[in-house]
Amino acid sequence: MSRQTVQFSITAAERLNETLNAFLQIDREGALRRAEEIEKSGNAGPLAGIPIAIKDNICVKGMQASCGSKILGDYHPPYNATVIERLTKAGAVVIGKTNCDEFAMGSSNENSAFGPVRNPWDTTRVSGGSSGGSATAVAAGIVPIALGSDTGGSVRQPASLCGVVGLKPTYGRNSRYGLVAFASSLDQVGVFAREVEDVARVLGVIAGRDPQDATTADVPVPDYTASLTGDMRGARIGFPRALFGKGLDDEVKRSVESVVDVYRDLGAEIVDVELPNAGYAIAVYYIIATAEASSNLARFDGVRYGFRAEDAPELRQMYRKTREEGFGPEVKRRIMLGTYVLSAGYYDAYYRKAQQVRTLIKNDFLKAFERCDAIITPTSPTPAFAIGEKTDDPLAMYLNDIYTVTANLAGVPGISVPCGLSSERLPIGFQLLGPYWSEDQLLKFAHAYEQKQPFTERPPISAS
Amino acid sequence: MPISQSDIEKVAQLAHLELGKEELKTFGAQIVEIVAYIEQLNEVDTANIEPAIGGLTPEGERTDTSRPDEAVGSLGQKTALAEAPDPAEGHFRVPKVL
């Protein structure tokens, strides 16, 4: 059984990759071998024989981890990320590594050194990013489940643009061991699936304290599937009216407002909340994320792994040429910006200031959650935009993350759930943000909506 | 704060990026624009506000991260060198330093 399921996924991945470019590696032989082993061993884990796709910045032993970058090119990590160890133990079969923006930096997947992922709903449009390959693989029905990473919205935003469910857990809920670091105080591994129940099942497997990652918290992991009762009575959904204004596409606005009505009909109480500092989130994010990235990416120097430039007879020259030839434009731009905001004389004006405003954003959430159990927003201000539309304007691209970055800055969990199609038949998603460790509640609310308004549409490019 | 072309060159040097003339020009202009955008933070009153320490939750901060002082296995020399672009005699070889 599991062999057949895995075979189906691999064949679909191979067949659709020319069109979608969702996979950077498809491990046909390895995956089939593992599926067979699971069948023989009688592994009765919660994910036994389930094919799964993994973003190419998460280490899977024996497979590549390019992070969508030339600088890591053919790198094969010698160990598994903790989330992979746990998935494998639960019986999941990794079938391949998915395309992503280089080092997870981007909102459209156009920053991959290996070409953009194409949206299965309209292949002239972006998949969203940075975990675009994982979102697309699930949306096109190639795999039921995929992992991504979310630093400023990189799971939730592509989930929204591709019409699937995407969860970013609380900071410290999942281990980052084996996730290639971009911005360590913001990064978190997230889950994609078509249905909320599958996200709940996978989170239950990968969540929890890991001695290999000192930032994972010692907080009990509940049975997430048990919380999916469909009961919204007594729940309070916060509605931040001010975020439904300028810059938000009309169709997205109407669609997410209709979700609020559904929650009201289900018995939830809708309460007005404010996040007064949310408008500063993008500015704060692009200081903190680039500062941390400039430090984290210093390790790519052509010495221990990956690419090394030729014709550089002196050490410093080798570093500079390797990094110049190995990194793409967005990564260089962010390293430059991060180096600038951290450089002597500017640290207090930028980095310290940003960390202070980050405290204010965090406090906004703590205060809002005194009045509600979750906050509803759009996930992305627009449906999927055209490939090439925003590549010349980095600032316009950064503004795609306006609804998602706050969760990473505050460390709170967030989930994106599909809630309809635009007039151009492009998916629209809404986002729920919750207090620390409230993933069970977010999944419960998301599931209740899904039961009432199931998203049954399928993209034209699809495995079945 | 105005950013000059020589500031951009200095930052590229600090970041170990050998940027070409065109890149310096493009990135320079884009960084000026992005910095102008992030300077909107100056309008926020942050007097007496503690900087956030990395999105950590109260539970995360309370978590005991120490472990028993026992030796555990490591990758070993052969595996650690397996991905190196230029390994030599059990070491990472680099171009001359001086």
C-alpha cells in the first residue's frame, strides 16, 4: 500500500516538474526502497507510508540541501534535521527536496538559483515564497504533506497563494536543528497540507523540546487531532479593522470578511482588536532579519562545504569571489543591508531601535489576546501576482509580507486557510494568529471553518 | 542618515562581497530606498522600552538548556571533510593567507 502511494507521488512529481519546477531533487529509488522497508517492518506510526516533500533548506541525510543557492550547489548534509528524524520514525517517506527562494529570502520563489516555481492555478503566476515548491507540491496533489520554513510568512503566504493550509508554530515549538539558519530569532519549521487534520497530525509528530536546539521550549505537546471538534461556541475571534484598509485587494477583503461571518454563524463572538504598531512590522523585520542573516550567512566562505571560486590565489580574495559568484542578488542585498544596520555607529539607530519596536509589537499581541482567542487577517494582500511583476522593486516585494511578519516578530503561531477563489480563479487565504502555544486552538478554529466551508476546488495543473 | 557610494563600498568589503560596479550602483540605490523606509521607526517613541530578545516566549526562557557533561559522538574527520571543496591530508586546505 505505502509503496503504491509513494510510487504515485514520485511519478506525479517527475511528470509535473517540467511545468511547475517545484522539486530540486526527486529521490525515486531511495523513496521506493524506504516505502518497501516500511511495508515489511509493519511500522504502524501515525504517518506510515505517507509520501512527504521537504523544503531544500532542511537537512535530509543522503539527499541534497542547496537552499535554492549556487553556493551550496551539490551539498549533501551528513545528518538529518530533528524534524526529519521524527517524521521518519513516524513512518513518513521523503520523496524529494522542494524549490525555494535562495536561503528562504523572498515572497515569490523567483529568487531561487534554479528558476521560479510556477503556480499550479496559473503557471504565469508566482507560487509565493519562500517555501513555494512545498506549497505547490501539495496544491497540485503530488504529496499530501510538505514541510517548509517560515521566517516572515514563508509557509503561510505560499499556502495562501496556492490554496492549501499552512501553519507556522510558536517560536520554540519545533526544533530548528538541521534547518539552515536565515534569521534565527524568527525561523520556524512549518507544515503544509490540503486539510487541517493532516497539519494537526504532522505537528503532533514533529513538535516538542529537542536538546539539539536550545530555543525549543519545554512545553507539553497535546494531541492536536483531538482538538478538532468543530465547536466554535464561546470562542472569541479578534477583528483588527484597521488592517483591512489601504493596500488590500477588494476581493481578498470581501472574502476574508465573509469568513468572519461564517465564524459568527458558527457561534463565535467577534470582537474588535487593535494592533497599533503593526504598520511598523515590515521596517522592523527588514532590520532584524537582514542583521541576523548577515551573521548567519558568514559561514558560506568556500572552505568547509559547497562552492569555491577558482582563480583566487589569496584567502580573502577567495572568500570574496566565492560569495560574489555563489550568492544571488537578493541574498547579497540582504547581507549588505544587514551589515550596514549592524555596522559601527548605526547599531543603536537601527538594530536596537528595531528590537524595541519589536517589543511594542509583541505587547500589542499580548494585550489583544486578553480580549480574544485568535485574530483574523488576510494572509496576503493580493492573490498570486505575475512572475516578473515585482522583481525590480525589492520594497514592493517586501510589502507582500505585511500580514505575516508580525507573528514571527512576536513569536506567536499563525495558520493560513483557503477561503475561496478570486474572479481570475486564484486562491485566497485567511490567517488566524493565536497566543503562544495555542496551535491546538488555531487548528480547531481552522478546522471548524473548513468543515463549514470546505475548499474543494482543484488547480488545472494537478496530479490526478 | 545619507548613504554615500563609499559607504556602500565599505559595507561590501565588511561583508566579504566582491561586488561589480553595476551591482554597487544598483544595490546602493536600493539600499538608500530601503533605509529611507525603515527610518519611519524614528517616529515611534521607544523611551524606556526594553529591546526584545528574539521572540522568545516566557516558557522558552524558563526551559533548562543544560545537559549532563558527557561526551557524545561527533561526525568524525572523514565525514566532516566529505563536502569540502579542497580537502588535503585530513584538513581543509585554503589559499595562502599572507
